[in-house]
Amino acid sequence: MNAKQGEILEAELFACPICYKPLMRKGTSGFNLKAINRSCFECETCRKSYSNNDVFLDLTVTAGMKKYKEVKPAGTEGFRNPLVSFVYERGFRQNLTLIGYPDIDEEFKMAQEFFERVKGGKMIDVSCGCGLFTRKFAKSDTYSHVVALDYSENMLRQCYEFIEQDETVPTNNLALIRADVSRLPFESGSVDAVYAGVAIHCWPSPSNGVAEICRILQSGGVFAGSTSLRYSKSTPWYLRPMIERIFRGINVFTEDEIEDLLLSCGFTNYSSKVRGSYIMFSAQKP
């Protein structure tokens, strides 16, 4: 059912990234791609407005700014490049199997096993890129809501394009959101599952990102993700000093560091699956 002309509704799920209060929504009701793209959103507390561009809803703190331009570290800014977003799912992401990653279908199956306990809940695909896993989560008919979330405008445009090209992707419970992982636009304890595939090493502050994910998850919610390891427990000891020098100053972790990061940010029940330099990890909010 559509909202009446001028009627203001509380936006389902979304919150202001500044004060984390629920956003108010004017426009078409319903949690689906078309309805969200036809609506306007505003925070009643700090009065900031958030708009969409018929592709994604921009819920970053900098949304709507005209003078101030914020530049992230190179590891983040690189993914805003149109060329990177174009090639990412046209060979690059799939070719990570060459360095030990599982193929896409196997990785998705592993993720779904971690999310078994939160079936039917609200899913956020953080740093979704072109939506490779978002589309799989949506097609799985496992979650009540699926949100594709990324900081890169061009990644989200590619995500939208792939969704438009694939008629098998349901959009009746899907949203595309531009947001910063360090200021996630959701109320505390409002979602059930968060996935971050090949992402955590690209965040300006992984600890801030993980803490934010813990904040938005409800009790019992699950965070799962994958990344590359600096080295694994099977790496010979005499190679480790050289590897440490190569990756100095870069957010590439060991197994122990990832576990320590998640537990220090409030998670429990940590588990992982390691294959060479690849790791998929999971933890639960108490």
C-alpha cells in the first residue's frame, strides 16, 4: 500500500548515520528497490535529509554536502574508480581462485552455513561491491530483507545494472544503500546477519567497522566475512619475518589477529575456515 500524498512514515530499518535515530520517510511505502528509490528520507532529530538517485539511497554522513569533499585511504578510494568497478566482477573477483580462494558458489555455501541460525532475518551485505553475493542472498529466499551496502557509488551502479539484467533476482525485499562501514545507517540491534566478503582489509579502520557491525546486530546475530591472510599457521616460521616486512602498514591479518579483533569488539563463538591464504570467519553477538 502506498503512502498518501504528504504522509510521513517511519522508514523501515534505516537510521540516521549521525545520530542513529530512525529516519522518517515521505513517498512510496514498502521495502523494495523501486519504492525506496521513489522516497525521500529525513532525520527528525538532526533534520538532515537523504536522497536517492534512482539507483541507490545515499546514507553517508557526507550525503548532500556541496563544498566539503572527503577522501578515504587509497584502499577505499580505488574501488570508487569506474574502471575498477567495471572489471571487478568481469574476471577479477572470479580469478581469486588462482590464489587459493574457493569458487563463488562454494564460498556462498560456506557463508550460508554460518548464517543457518539466522534464517528469515534481515541481512546486510557490507562492502557488497557489484553485488555478487547480494544477488545470491536475494535469490536464496532465506532472508526477510537484503541490503546491498557499499561506499563506492560506481560499485553500486554496477550492482544495480547486474540486478536489472538478471530477471531471476527478486527486488521485493532488496535495497541498495551507499554508506560508510564506520557509520552504519541502522539502529542498534536491528539486523540479524552481516556479510563482508573480501572486504575487511580495505576498510580505513577495521576495528571501527567491526564494532559498528556488532552494534547493529541483535543478540544472537551473526557476522561472517572473508579475506586474505598475511600468513597462516602452516606458514614456515623462517618466512614470516619477510612476509611481515612486505605487508607492513597494510591491513592484512593473521588468523589470531582476526579472532582477537572480533572478540575485542564484543563478539563471541568465533570460528573460521582456512584454505592457504584464504580465511572465512564468523562470530556471534552475545
